[in-house]
Amino acid sequence: MTDTISDMLTRIRNAQAVKKTEVLLPFSNFKFSLGKVLLEEGWIKSLDTKQEGKFKQLSVGLKYSQSGEPVISGVLRVSKPGQRIYSKNSQIPAVQGGFGTTIISTSRGLMTDKKARTSKVGGEIICQIW
């Protein structure tokens, strides 16, 4: 597998389509950091690591509204292994008129578009979520 971040986002999207409460993913530090950002922003309910045999796994608890609709209505992977997309802090795109979140990999770690603008740092645009 060449793009593990796309795989993570697709697994979350597919699990929400069939109303799963939890998704298990192979663990990596980058996916754990991405999950922490999603948790802080309120897009997912929980984030935990599990040891299954000799492999570590990442457990993502999915969040739904009162009516049973998924909180995440769309996810877009922006920067891909074949084409990296970078942005200055002043040119970070807004998602859905500010109702979504852009996640950026900066020299200070993964952060949201709002946090990157206030910290005045740019970086690689990982994904957009709304």
C-alpha cells in the first residue's frame, strides 16, 4: 500500500456509510496524530490503540448526530504521494465556507487550518473534512 492516509480516510468513510461504531486501522504515528486532530475538532468520538498479537492497531470511534447521520459528510485527500500540495499560511483554503476543516502538516506537527493561520505557519495540505 502506497498511501496509508487515503486508506485511513476511506475506511472511516466506508464504515460511516454502513453505520459502524468503530474502525480498526494498522497503527502508525502519523495516523495517530491525524486521529488526535480529528478528535480535538470533534469529527470522531474516540481514539485508542490496541495490541492484537504482535501488531499494534488504531481504534477510531465514529461519531453520529442525534438523528443517526454521520458527523463527517465528506473527506477529500488533497496532497497525494504522486503530487504533494503545499500552501503558505495566508493561502490555506477554507472548506465549505469555514464549516469544514483543512488538516495541514507543518514543521510544528499536524494542525488545523485555523491554528496554522494563527501560528503563521504553512505546510503540506493533508486533507479536507466537512
